[in-house]
Amino acid sequence: MALMFKCSLIFLVFFIPGCQEDDIDPVFESITLLHEDTDRISFISFDPSETHLLMIKKEDLYSLDIPSGILTRLTYSGHIKSGRYSPDGKKIVYLLLRDTLPEPFYTPYDFRGANLIFVMSADGSNPIQITPEQETIYYVNDIHPISQTICYISYQSFRNFSTYKSYLIEIDGSNNRLLTNQDSWFFTGNGEHVMVGNTDSVLNLTTLDGTFVKNLVTDVRVMGISADRNSFVYLKNGIHKFFFENGSTELLWDFDPQSYYFWKSPADNFLLIVSYDMKRMYWGDMSTHTFRPISPNLQFCFTHDDSKYVFVEFTPDSLYTVNLATTRISY
């Protein structure tokens, strides 16, 4: 059975220990140190104003004020696995690992437990659980750019698409309804449609009530959508080719190594391409169709226009540094 993976719309995060001998460390100019920490930092994302960074440290959510460098703890429950701001910046939607489940409810690709979706105010107040208590795994796919409606999936096994169901729910927890008995991806630019994937790796467009509109592409392994939600990049199954879709299809790269996936920057300038074994990483420039190996000890987070980058670097002395670079990356 073919598998499909999705890239986050608003943040790009990875952590891979070790470094290949041919890694090329990027050179950043105009770097501002925002934060130093001995605890692992992950799941970084900007708020819509791009003045705050949401991050996970010791399995809790923290907000870093970029102008002041002040780090504020938002949750005290632990077991937080991911989080993101709502498009209006007023709420934070996050996943909490409730408990560990026996087989067959998880695979090595899952969080090995039942995730619950919570919503709280951006300052960490008023957390509410919006998904029911079930032996299942939840994942937030997207948040509607206007109505703030949450699109999420529920499944019991990452590799068993027959267990996948997609739902829409309002950000206050009301009007939880089934969208489709398939995986879902992102809302489109005007918010009138949802990209939906099926077991044959076919990407379709549906209305918000699940009505089929048209087929978009076939043989999709992983895809990432632009900040304006009007174009996307995808990797085709089996042939390891990256394509850019914006009304017409453009071949970006033809990779020789096996099983790659990627994260895409919001403004369609860059791809971070990662080998499936998590040991090789490449920085791709979409305008020049070139790519270079980079150190796997970096995490990146882009502003909506790709003009600034926050990057987290893990050093051998176990110190995490959060930096803001205001110019493009060179080598």
C-alpha cells in the first residue's frame, strides 16, 4: 500500500543526530541570538505576527518573544507532541499524548499512544479538549485561514489507511463532523475546498462537506503547500522526483537516492530534503533547481515570505541555540 506524508504549512522542524562527512554548513549573516537552552527544543513555529515562536521543551509548550528574548511557559501537563497558532493568532492548537496503547494501535511511526487535541488561548489560558476519549490517534492537518475551523484525522495505524477518517471541528470544539473516510491534507487558498488523499496516493479536491470536485495529481508520496495555498510541491511515489504544481507542472529535481521526503518553505523558495533513514539532508533552491548537503544538526522555521529564518542548532556540548537570520543562506 502506498503511503502519503504531509508537510506543515507554517513551520519546518526536524532533529537528526549525527553528521555526514560531506555536510556543508551554511553561513548565516546578520544573526541574532534569541535563546540558549540545555533542553532539547523542537516543533518551532511563528505566530501570524511573526513576533513570537512557539516551541516544545521538556514536552511542554513555550512561547519565545522575539523582540525581548523572554521565554514563557504555556503548559504544565507534559506529553505535548506538537502545537501551532491559529491563523488569527488568538489560539494555540496542540496534541497531548494521553496514554500508551497496545498493538495494533501504534506503529514505530506513531506517537505510541492516544493523542488528544486541545485548544487554548495564545497566552496559555483556558485549555479545552476538543476530541473525544477514544483508543485512536489524532493529528491536526490544517486550520481554516478565515473561519479557524480545524481539519484533523483520526486513525489507529499509520500504515493502515482503512482506519483513516477526516473530520472538521470548530476551534471552540463545536460541530464536530465527518469530512471523509480518507486522509485529508490542507485547505485551499480561498478556504472553499480541502485536499484529500486516498489509499492509491491520489490527491483530490473536495468541498467542505466532502463532495468530490476534481483530481489534482496521482502517485503522491509527500506534499507541501504554499503560504497562499494556491500552489504545492509534491514527491512522486517510487521515482523520487520532486514537482511544483501551480496550474502547470514543473520538475524540480530527480533524486537518485531512495525514499526522500521534505519540508517546504512558505513562499516557494526552498525545500529541506531528508532521506528516509534520517541520515542525509539537503537544502534545495527552487529557483535554480539546485541542492546542497547541509548539517543534520539544524532545525529551520521560515517567515511567510521566506525573508527571515529562525534556526536551532544542536552543538556537541548539548547546548541548543535559537537564532534569527535576516538574510538568505549562503554556503
